[in-house]
Amino acid sequence: MKTDTIALKPKVAPVPARAWLVVALLCVVGCLNYLDRIMITTMRESIKAAIPMTDAQFGLLTAVFLWVYGLLSPYAGFLADRFNRSRVIIGSLFVWSLVTWLTAHATTFEELLATRALMGISEACYIPAAMALIVDYHRGSTRSLATGIHIAGVMVGQSLGFLGGMIAEQRDWSAAFSVFGLVGIFYAVVLVFFLRDAPRPVETETVVVQTDTPVRFGEAVRNLFSKPAFSLLLVFWALLGVVGWLIVGWLPTFYQEHFHLPQSQAGLYATGYFHTAALVGVLTGGALTDRVSRNNPRGRILVPALALCIAAPAIFIASTTSLLPVAIIGFIFYAFTRVFSDTNMMPILCMIADERYRATGYGILNLGSCIIGGVGLYAGGALRDAQVSFSQLFQVATVLLLICAATLFWLKSQTNLKAED
């Protein structure tokens, strides 16, 4: 009879023939996932000119998406554990692309708000299912790089958000939603023929057949939280979400105020350099972690922990210097090293959670990151209203990063981590 505590042992598992094809296919889906959700933020003036609304109402369009997305993430992850992962992904893509297309036909604020809520529901089903499917295919020696490549695809979609504003200026705000909605619907049909769930490992096939029972949501949540390591991981991911939202949300304003830069130049330093460093970071972090984990069974925890020990002082130096080049380099170092945690989150979860509940676990982590991260972003604004400087805010972020690193080192010392499958 199996127990939760087994010895860790580095293992190089064979990679199924379709494993990298699946990563490539999901990179496109991940790109569309973030592009469809974020491009509305780049066409504010065009939308307000067509559909009169206040700035508060426009902000609500993004807020309602985040609230619905975060709150439904745990159950959305459960769907991927309970049913076929690849079909959940395809269904999610088809529905949110259809909603994207319907957004182009909204004529009132209420209709636009409804489509954003529907997009939150449909997009919530994607990330947990995609991450779980990738680690199902990549067992061991390629796991972190595979998840890193997928996150890189997501980052590309985030970076392409400017296309929405550009298309809105040249044509109409609804054109971008029509085009990318139809692209997503078409791609969902293509995936029906190419995307499949991973084959079960040969060595566990017999056992799975004998013990396989339907996954239940309540049972999945109880099982996950019965492991102290999962609660530690949730705390880590939530605190890291606070730092991430705080830096991304306020970095452009920091550059403007601290160095007296124009909006365009501040935006370049806060997004162009920043996201480029993060893109390189997820790929480097994935490849490096896979290499280290071949000889160190806890390498997937150790590498991001050490990376955060670099990110923390980088933030501190960048936020206290009076030299612009030093600040830029500091935030680039932060962006590069902080995402080592992103590329290893699902691989770390695989060392903690039962294989049956991985997507549910990732959904719960998503919920914590969205809710606590959003609170942190709001708190940052409240502190700014209280005349707290950006240097002080980012010093708080430095402390939180060190706490995150300490949490990972504590997690690394746990004895009930599983060997990689």
C-alpha cells in the first residue's frame, strides 16, 4: 500500500513523442488567452467614445474579469482533474473565443460587462488544465523547461496587447475582438485533431486501472490541504502575487516620479525592458532547473529560492538609487530571476499533490494569487494616498521576496515530498 511519504530520488523519465508538440500547441493557446483578456486595456479611449462610461466603470471591466477568474479557478482546475484535460482546454478556448467575438457586438456597458464576466469563467478553465497536461507529458528531466516555454507563450500574448489599441485606432475598437475571436474559434477546431491527453506511464498503468475512481471536488480540496507543504506553497504563491502586482502596477509611475521621465520613456523601461527580461528568465530558469534537478531531487525548489535571494536586493537597490541606469538594471535582474518561480510552480506542486488533484491544486494557487495580489495592489494605492513613497513600497516588496525565499527553503526541508513521476 502506498503512503504519502516516499524517498526522493532523481529520475530521468522518457518523454512521449508528442510531448513537445503539445507544448508548442499550448503556447499558441496561452498567447491567445492573455491577448484576448488584456487588449481591452489598450483601447480605453476608443471604447469610451463608442460606449459612454466613467473611468470607474471602465476599471470594473477588468476587475470583474479578475474576480470571476480567481474565484472560479479552483473549480475550473477540478474539471481538468475530473474530465479529459485536452477537451477542457479545447472547450475553454472555443468558449472564450466565442465570447471574444461576441464582445465586438456589445453596444452597452452592461453587455460589455457581461462578456467580461463570461470571459473570466471560460478562461479560468485553461491555465490549470494546460499546466497539468504539460507535466503529464513531461515527467522529470524536461518538466521545468516545458512549463517555462508555455509561460513564455503567455508572456508573448501579454506583450501583444498593444495590437488591440493599434487596431482600434486604425479601424474600430470592435475589429480586434472580431478578428482574434474568430482566430481562436478556428484554432480550437484545429486542436480537436491534434491535442490529446498524455498516455499513462507504463509502470503505473496496472495500479491506475485497479484504483481509478471519479475525482470529487471536496475530496480533492481536503486531500490537498491535508498536506502542510501545500499550505506553505499557497502562502508563498500569494505573497509572490502581492509583489508581482505591486511592481507591475506601479513601476511606470515610479520611473516617472522618481526620475522625472515622460510617460512614453517610463513605459518603455517599465514594460519593454522588463517583459523582455522576464521572457528570457522563464526559459533560462526552466533549462537551469531541469539540469540541477537531475542530480538534486529538490532542485526545483532550490533554484527559484536562490533566484529570489537575487531578486530581493535587486529591488532594494533599484528603488533606492538616484541613478537611472542602476534602477533599470536592478529591475531587469528582478524580472529575470523572479520568474524562475513561475516556471517551477507546477513542477513543485507535482512533488506535493496527488497526481489526481494537480489541476485543482493549481487552481487554488491561482485563486490565492489573484485575491491576495489584488488586495496588495489596492493597498499600494492606499499607501500612496497616505504619502508613502515608492521607495518605501518597494522596500516592503524586498522584505516579502525574502519571506518568499525563506518559505521555499522551509518547503525544501519538508520530509514528505514525493519523488518526481
